[in-house]
Amino acid sequence: MSDAANVLARLAQLAKLGAYGAGLDRPLASPQERAARDLFAGWARAAGFALRQDAVGNVFARREGTRPGLKPILTGSHLDTVKTGGAYDGAYGVVGAICALELLEARGAATAHPIEAVAWVGEEGSRFPLGCLGSSVFAGISRADDALAIVGDDGVSLRDALAASDGGLLPGVPMRADRDVAAYLELHVEQGPILEEAGVSLGVVTAIFGQRRLRATVTGVSGHAGTVPMRMRADALCAASELVLELDRAARTEADAVATVGRMLVEPNGTNVVPGRVTFSLDLRAPDEASLDAIERAFRDAVADVSRRRHVTVDVEAFERRKPTPMTPALRAAIHRVAAAMGREAVDCPSGAGHDAMSLGTIVPTAMIFVPSIGGRSHVAEERTADADVELGVEALAAALVEVDATLGENGRG
Ligand code: HGY
Ligand code: MN
Ligand code: MN
């Protein structure tokens, strides 16, 4: 039977996969990420849940309901990490989902709907530059063939990476052809400071910020650092630097918006060579589309101005645009009822972080449960959540699954 120790032990097992000095590096279709999917499959088999996977690698562990034919409630998160990932981001929602199903099984808690614990692939977009890759394909936002054709930083397509023996699909696990789902719940660490500052251990997400991922390529003229006069330069890095600071300025003028340039490639990257080309990433987030539009507009205006003044060309490619995703009121209310029944306070809070719930939220009723992140830190090796909060979140998820099952029944959604 699953209990808090089980959750903690499983998180510890996952935290070994991809561990190195600066945290966890578990990109999609790497041997360590495939090992994480293998672990999940082993837990599901041991619990007697039916396993399936799909063409991009998502893995589903199904506990049957009492009313065959009803679409399943899905609950899960992702097993991949950013390059300096922590032990909780994503992994907690996957471990929490399978442990919650084991709790229901052990307590003989029947649900009308089948419930499936899900390990979504490629949520971080840290290897293949499409965030929420697996859940986007499942939700029909992206086509599987298009996702499989995406080429990662190492020049390998997802299709080829999944065809490799050590990073690929799970052997012997049948394919899931349908995309049936009645509702979706995701348990996740908050990755921010709200719950800790409020002194509350349960968060009910109101909405997930809209987000945009773009890439800018600045092309100037490379040359000898010692001989090209300043008046003759088309220095791609100086131009890029002005653009980065303009993005930062624009984001600070929009309430609650954030903008980040996290990756930059300088070419030819030599100490005595004027940079000829710079490529950098843009990550924009805001609670509303108008703010995102304002920031993007300010950036593009700066592109026109800097290009003219510094004699460079700038190509801006937007490869991900997601509107803000409101969570479903009826499911949020169900989670609040569960917290009250547990005698625990729960607060509403937005999510600046993106989640697979953004994908599922476009097709079915969707809600998220947060537990606090110590220091609000995430995407770093120091990411931590207190054991008591880890346990509370899984208990809340188990109860919320039963409550949502009943709620869907009343609302006639199956
Ligand atoms: O970027 C995000 O917000 C998420 O961690 N993928
Ligand atoms: Mn993340
Ligand atoms: Mn995450």
C-alpha cells in the first residue's frame, strides 16, 4: 500500500536519474528519462494497473471504474526536467498520481470513472523546443508526426531519439490509440513564493499564465577585435544586448508579467573576434494576452530601431504561443471541498509556471493542486518541498479524484 514514505522513496529513486553536480538533467528520450518512464511502468504493473503508451512516449496507468464506458479522469505530470532540474518539478505529480491511485485501491474507494495516472513526455521543452510536447499531442494541439519531426539541440529528431533502444518507447507496452479523457487533475509544487508566504500548504490554481516562446537571431559582421574601428562595427552581441535590456524594461511595465532570456549563442564566440551572429531565446509570461502583446510589440519596435542604428538584421521566430488557461471552477470548488473536509486551509493562486494542464485545459475540465516550494525556488538543484506537504498533497489528490468523479457524475459529463 502506498503511503507518504512510498511517495518520498519514489521521489528519491527518480532523483537519482539524471543527477549530476548542478541538479537533475533528464531530457526527453535520454537514457535517464527513459529509465524514469520504466520506473513508473514498474510501479503501475506492481499495483495491477493496465499500462499503455502513445507514439510520442506518454505513459498511462489505468485503474478501472465501476461504470465501463465512461471516459477516464486523468491525473499526472511530467518526468523530464530542465538542465538544472530539481527533484519535485513534474516528478511529484507523476509519483503523486500513481500513489493516489494506490491509496484508492488500498482503501477500496470505487469511482465511476476509470482513472489514469499519466507521465507526460517533454513538458520542459529542454531538448526538443516545444514545451508540453506530449500533452499537446494528446490534446490535439500538436500533431504527433509534427512533434516526432522536431529536431533537438543535438540534431537528432524525436522520432530517431525514440527509435533508439535506450531512450525509446517502453517495450511490451501496448499503444493507446484513443484520446478519451473526461477531466484532468495535476498535482505540482508551486515553484513560487505564494503558499510559503501565506503559510498555507494547499493551493488551488485559478489560471496558468499565458506564455510565448520566441527565438531571435541577430546577424552583424564579424571581424578582428583589434582592427575594426567602432564606427564601422555591426556587432551582433552589442545589438542583442540592447534588445535583451529592452525586453526586460518592457516586461517591468506590465503588472505581473515576466520575460526571460535564458539562452544565448554567440558566434564565433572568440575573445578577439567581433561577434557576427547571436541567437537568443525569449520566454514571455503574463496573466493576460494584452500584456503579452504589449511586451512583444515593444520588443519588435526595439528590433527595428536597433537594426537601423547598428546595421544588423534581426530575425524573430515565434514557436510557441499559449493563451492564459483558466482552471475549471467546478473542479476548483471540488478541491476546496476536499481541503475543508481534511480540515486544511487552501488558497487560490495563479501559476506563472507552465504545466501540462495548459494542454488538457483546452479540451476538458481541468484543475491543479499546489503544495509549497521552500523559498519559492524551482528549476534549480535546491528545489525542495517539506515531507509533510508532499504527503498532504497526495492525500488531497486522492480525495479530489473521488470528489471530481462524483462532480462529473452530477454534471452528467462522462
Ligand atoms: O517553463 C515552465 O513554466 C515549465 O516549467 N515548463
Ligand atoms: Mn519546470
Ligand atoms: Mn513542471
